[in-house]
Amino acid sequence: MIRAFGPGRVNLIGEHTDYNGGLALPFAIDRGVTVEAEPLAGGEIRAEARDLGERDAFPAAAPGRAGGWRAFVRGTVAELRATGVPLEGARLAFSGDVPLGSGLSSSAALEAALCLALLAVAGAAEPDRTELAKLCSRVENDWVGAETGLLDQLASLRSREGEAIRIDFSTLAIAPVPLPLGGWRLVTLESGAEHTHAAGGYNERRAECRAACEALGIQHLSAADPDAAAALPTPLDRRARHVLSENARVDAMVAALAAGDLPAAGVLLDASHASLRDDYEASVPAVEDAVAALKRAGAAGARMVGGGFGGSVLALLPPGVALPPAARAVLPGPPAALM
């Protein structure tokens, strides 16, 4: 039996910048998805989502389309075979402890674990992990229907234990960034509003960013001239302002961490959330309630994570501040791996 684990992720800062050619600072967490796999004669893929009590079966050579979790499995099989992986039949079963819709990237965790497990079943060598992240992104874009960037997949596949990674999405350059928290803690709190990438809000923001790029004659919004971006019609001007200011906050966060200035890191989290709420308009009342609850509990800073429109909130707690009810501490963990 082959077992593979794909971690979820927390993005410390740098939200909605990946598909805009900008900067982000994510890290993998110790929660994720575990896939069990074994070869199966006959050229059929049989998959079981244990947490849902649901099954699927399809020919490996012609997966066909389906919705929900089945789209991830079928898309992963199809994309791996399209790259030449000699994948025939397999029996798959998976379960996880990243809640669906929590904004902690259960989808990328599933994609990463599926890829590693199926590669092992096929006896194929693991490709470059950046290329594997691109394959996972194609699954999400083309099979699931969510226009995600590469942030989640790169975080799940290329993170380093004990560190965040600074990703420059204009070049896909990745650099490790130590997280010297000392007595401080990073925690997440579910807002109670389920986040779904394929729903309207996220894809609508991507369309607005494309429209802004077309108006400015550039490929990525992160390359926009600030004055030209400010002259865009509303709401495109606000979308561009968020992207440009969020990129600056990523490097400010790297500098704050290098200096051990955790209070400054908290201020940056608050500023990121305000920009996501006001300029990117990606918040919902349940998220605002979760942010307010964490701030009342003593958080130095708090912001929504993931694509927004629901999901979880990340907060930075100073030493001595008790863990708020229902919040969970998160630490930077290792990347996806065979177990």
C-alpha cells in the first residue's frame, strides 16, 4: 500500500497576488489530506472519499467529466497521463483533517497527495515540483473550474519545515524565510462561512484583474505603474491598489521577521485585511466577526486567508495571550511526501 500526504497551507501575507504576477509568503501546515493507493488490474480507477462516504469509478484512459471531489481525481489522472506517466488501474482512498471550504487549501493538499500517490503506483519518477504544481493547477483550472493561481500548489509541494517561502510569481523564484516567532503564536479560526474557489466572487476578481491589465497594456497587474493604476475606472483602480500595496506588504513582512519585529508583523496583517476588505472587497460578515473576535482576544493582527468570501482567519498572538475558543495554532510544516 502506498500512502502520500499533502499538507494544507496558510498564507502569512500576499493574497490575490499570485495570479497577478506578484509576491506571497505561504507555509505548509501539519493538517492536510492522506491518499492511500495500490495498483489495480483492468485499467480502471476506483476512488473513495472516506470523509464523505462516496465512491467513483472510471477508466484511466478516458476519465470523463464529473463534479465535486471526483473532478480532482479524474483531472489528476488525466493530466498525469497527458504528461506520459504510464498510469493504468489504481484503487484510491483518501481522507483529511483540513475542513473543506476553510480557506486552508484542502484542494491543493488533495491534488499534491494524489499526484505523489499515483506517480508511485505507476512507478514513475517524481518530476520537478514546480512543474508538478503547474499540473495540479491545471486540474483546478480545467477540471474543477476554479481559476486559482499557483500559490496553494507551490506551498503544498515546495514548503520547508520551520520556514515560510517567499514566492515571486513573475519568475516563480522561491526563497526560504525563517519564522522566528519566539513566544508568539500564529493561529487560525474558521469564520463559519464556507469558501468555494469555483464560486462567483473569486473568479469575478480574476476577471476584473484581467480587465485592468488590458486597460493598462500589461501582462500582470503587479507590473502596473501606480499613477496609471489609480486612473483606472472603479472598481479596477481599487483592485490594482490592493495588488500593489499587498506586494509591498510581503517584503515589509520579510523585513519585520528578519528583524524579529513581531508587533510590526501584526500591523501588516491588519493592513492586509483592510485592503482585502475595502479595495478587493473579498470579505463577508462572518469573516469580519472572526477578525473582530480575534482582535478582542488580544491578537496583534488578524486577516482573512485564502481566496476570501468566507473561510478562515489568521491571527498573530503575543506571548501570554490565551488561545481563543475554536482557534488552532499553526506551525510551518514539511511539504507533500510519500509516507
